[in-house]
Amino acid sequence: MASTIKDVARLAGVGVGTASRVISGKGPVAPETAARVQQAIQTLGFRPSSIARALSRKSLDMLGVYVPQYQGLFHGAVLETIGRELRDVDRHMVTASGGACGDARLQALDGIDFLRQRECDGLLLMSHALHDDDLRQLHAQMPQIAVLNRIVPGLESVCFSSDHALGGRLAAQCLLEAGHREVAIISGPHHAPDNEARLHGFLDTLGAAGVRVPSEHIITGDFTPASGRAAAEALLARCGPAPLPFSALFCANDPMAIAAISVLAAAGLRVPEDLSVIGYDDCEFAAHVWPALTTVRIDIGAVATQATRDLINRCYGRDRPVIRDVAPELVRRQSVRRVDAA
């Protein structure tokens, strides 16, 4: 039979209240007394009941996390970061995700409902499928939320993201400075606010320099390597393998860019000699492919860190440092070369 706090108190020769103060770390206890209680805990192999702790604290010491999917470098980095931040304050997380098919918004709402039923102290949410009104309504019901990688009007104080419009501008400036005036794009899904922000920043910057991207040079993907491959194949089929009517390709994330480079290589096109390629995010593999990928670094781990710390502060009365500005930056590598401007 499992030992109880009464067994610990009896073996240590103290009252239950004293044993409880030692276990919780709250309240004054003489050092010699605390040592006897700790020895009793070790002797009995006592493990405090998480349910009892939750009842006494009126908290499960647990945050809920919703992400669209578990696989991939992007969401994996988010989950790893959140878990690390919570372990640092002796808290944990329970997670939910969407499925491979079906209505993504309904999956997100269902996943969030699952987390709320687990009485999580707060929720960290990452979803492009949810409407702004969905998040505003949730916040009205449960203020202890943090939204990752998007800014919802009216909820700016609980939203954490990088400046994706600036990220798009940085990508465009990189290509313009290298002399590129004919450009193609592999976009992410248009329902994703961060994708739309980076595209607007990219296209607006090109437009200000007098560069227009024809609609036939823009292919939509879904951020997966498979969609990057399909988009690159579609571009080649539409524009012919060589000579291409564009000298540079902007991809809305690195996995699509890396997949596109493999398609170009299979078609006998060299990067960057025949076509420069720039990605977005600076994923773990971007520096290790060949040629190493020029990209815009979006530190999603830092975004997740700040969101988690802010929610820890609000849920548990902590005072962890929170920085709201996680700026993107251009990372120059070998996949973009300078050309003579037309």
C-alpha cells in the first residue's frame, strides 16, 4: 500500500501540518525537523499526490498547448521550447493537435475544448485555421491564453509573433540588392496570416522598386516539402526548364525551398548559377543543404519562449522576463548570387 503524508509525519515524529509544510516548501520549519521529514519521505518512498496538491493550490500546474500537427521542424521547436520553459518552473503541459484531414477550424475548436475539459490553468494556441472571432470569444471566456505566430486585433496583449511583413521586405531587399528583377514565388496557404504578411511585405517592396511578379510565376503550396516539390515542378512545366523567365525564386518557408532546389537540380538547373533561391524561417537544415540556403530567420523558439513566460507569469504569479519584440533577420548564404540588373 502506498505511503501517505500521515505515515511520513508519524515516522518523522511531527504533525501532519509540519510534514505538509516541508513537502510544499511553504511555511517555516526548523532545519532539523525538515531533515527528519525528508528522511522519512526517502525511507517510505513517499510521492505527494498530484490531485491533493492541485486541490490545495486550486491549480493543476499544467498548461494546455494546441498546435495543428506534431511533426515537422516548426511545430517540434515550439513544443520543445514550451516544455523546457514549463519544466524550469516545475510545471507541465498537455497537448492537442489537428488531424490529417477534415475541417481544420473544427479540429482546432475540438482540440481546444479537449484542453479546457482537462482544467488546464492556461492555453497556448497556434492555429491559422481559427478565425479572429474564435480567439476573441475564447479569450472572453478564458483570459489566460497566449496566441503564437499571429496577431489578433483586440488581443494584441496576449499575442506573440515576429514581424512577418518585415521578414518579407528583407527577402525582397536581398534579391533587389543582388540585381534580381524577374522573380517567382512559391507561397504558403493564403488562409495563414503570417504567410499573407510576408507576401505583402515581399511584393510591396518589389513593387516600390518597379518590379512586378506575374500571376503565372506564383504557385501556392502548404508549407510542406511535398507541396514545394509540386510547386517547383509546376513552375518548370509552365515556364520551361531553360531559360527560365525569372532569375530568383522566393519560397515562403525553408522546407518548400529545399524541396524546390532538389527539383531544379533534377531538371539540370544549378542554384545559384541558373536560379537564386531564398527561403524563410531558417529551419535547422537550412545551413546544411547544398547550396546552403539564404533565408529570413524567424526565431519561432524565441516567440514560444516569450509567450510561455508571459502565460506562466499570469497563471502562477511569477515574474519571468518577457520580451515582446522578436525581430526577423536576413541570413545570407550561398543560394543567392548577384546578377546584372536588367
